[in-house]
Amino acid sequence: MVMNVLWVSHFLLFPESGFGALQRSRNLLIELSKRHRVTLLSYYRDVDLQATTDVDVARLDLERVCDHVELIYLPFSQSQKVKTGIQSVLFGRPHSVALYRTAHLMQRAKELVRTRSIDVLHVDTLGLMDDVVEKLPVRLKTLTHHNVESHMMGRRAEKEPDPFKRWVYAHETNKLRRYEHRICPRYDLNVMVSELDEISLRRHTPGVQSAVIPNGVDCRYFSFVERTLESKSLIFAGGLDWYPNADAVRFMCLEIWPALRQRFPNLTLDIIGRNASHDLTRLTQTTPGVRLHGYVPDVRPYVRRANIFVCPIRDGGGTRLKILDAMAQGIPIVATTMACEGLGMKHGEQVLYADTAQEYVMMIDRLLSDQALCSHLSRTARRFVEEHYSFTKVGEKLSETYQQALWAKKG
């Protein structure tokens, strides 16, 4: 059964590489378009234009995949941020939800549903269409959760040392839980990226309809490269405007790196990620052996030159596409257990786990002196993602899930 799908996105699904949510959404859009007629309604933001200064190039690229594409500019000026902050306080909406709520987007969605005979509404994050979703004459309404926002904010509140900020984050957590409890049942299906996220959402929104569609990796784009220990270099990749990634870099530079450099004076660390704060940039610039590259259009050459991929994430939610990308490329990984939540990876098979600075030093030391272990991790990790996380298979599952949900509604 061929479906007419309206995909509503809060960011530009271009180019083919970038931050995790971009890779997931773009690749699943492509896979869904192979089987169904997809209309894309998407914001583009100033931060999206770091990867392409020409929106028409992105539009042409997406039109090769979709039946119809509409792009709407979403400004994030200082005045806009103040406005959404005030709205959040006055109307009790979570701040992250208020950021993407515009009348123009909702009006265009209504018109597209009417003129393009839409069967399935795919909303790619909380807050985009929540005010109008119940009024749309669509057979299946779905909402994707890249993370469970309330769970992620709750973790941030628990870890925040500053009392005022901790109160702010705790208050936002409560608003998000109430909002999720009220809004998520309006959708016929809530799409989660992991079973852990599904459990988290159902804990405070009992009875909500959900399905797990895991994150994936493009195994053709991220090809396998065998590693040697001729040089000694580490790499971390992730957008540095997302606080779990920024925290991971601070943890690496301040607590892990000094002991590592004592053992390996020539060891280097490359950090790939856009929009680092001034404080984070200063920290990396004053840490010997650490190089901050900012945004790069293609991370693969940097990963190819490195020996070990590190992911000292201590916060956040969902599953990390950066981990899947690294596994596909055959680079040995040292990561926190939180960084690999929901992926089903085993210590000593696809990854080495380290949750403290001391454990990080021990695991990296172990890898840098054991070529056989490096090769074992590389090959088993590549096989693992090929078998479980290729976007081709994940896209098939998404299509089947939507079709089954439609048939269930018919019955």
C-alpha cells in the first residue's frame, strides 16, 4: 500500500552528513520516499546554513527525494528568544516547545493535508503541530521523539551544581512532563528511538501508543577502515551547542586528559563540533594536544586518521548516532554506558565501557597497547551495525510500522 505522507521537520534535512538527528531524519525520509509519496514541510534556521549557504541547493537535493518540498525560514534572533521565553512563562508551555511553534507552519500543514490527500502525518519533534493535530483530517498521526525531553531535562537538573539553575531545570522538567502527558495521546503513534525511551515516556504517560524505530547508520557512506597503532590520536564528534556534548568535552579535557598525557606525551585529541561556547573554545585552546576543529562538512577523513573514538557522555537521552557512525567506520570506541544506552552493545565485543576518569585512562591505555583487541572491536562493531542498524533495514521497519498502524485503524 502506497501512502501519502506529510513529513514536518524542525530543521533542514541537508546535507547528507551532520548532527545525529539530521542523519536519522534525512535517511529515514529517503527510505520512506522509496516506498511512498512524501511531502516535506520544513523549517530552516541560521544554524542550518552553516552547512549550506544556498537554500536552493538544499531544496533541489530534497526535491530529488520528495514529491513536494516547502521550506520556511525560522529566525532565532535575541528578540525571538526573549519572546519565546515570555510565552513559556505566561502560558506554561515548556521553553523547548515554544521555540518551534508558529502559526505559519501550522497553516501550511493544514493546506497541504487538504490539497495533497495526506494519509500519514509524521511530526518530527514535540511542539511543531500539537495545537492543530486533532483537527487535521489525517488517517494516521505520528510524533517522533529523538529523546524523551522531560527525562533528559530531569537528568540535567539532577546534575546541575548551581541551585538556581537546578531549580530552573527542575521546573522545566515538570512542565515538560505535564505537556507530554497531555499532548502525546493526541497522536495515534509515538515513535521512540529506543526501548528505554519508550519505557520512560510510558512511565508518566500511561496508555500512550508507541513503537520503537531505532537510530541507524548509512553503512555505504561510513565505510570500514582497519586501524593500526602507528600514531596515537583520539577523536570526539558532536555538536557543541548541545549541553551533553559540551559537558563531555569538559570532562575529557579537565578530568581524563591530564592523566592520559602523562602516560602518552604525544597523544592528541581532535574535537569535531559546531558552535562551541567561548569558555569551551578557550578550554580546548589551552589544553596541550587538543585541537578544536568546529564544524566540518565531512567527518570521515578525521575519523580515518584517529585510533580511538571517545564518547564520555554523562547526560542526555535517545541513542547516539555518533556511536553507530564510529562503529561502521571500524574505529575502536571507549564510551560511557550512558552513551550507548539502548544499543545492545557488549563490553569487550563492540566497545570498551568507562564511566569514570580513571576507567577512561585504563581503557584507552589498554587499546593503545593491544592491536589484536583494536582489530577485534573494529570488526565485531562493523558486523553489529550491518546486522542491526543499517538505515535500509530501519527504514523498512518504519514503513511497515506505519502501514500496520493504518490497517489497525481500519479494522
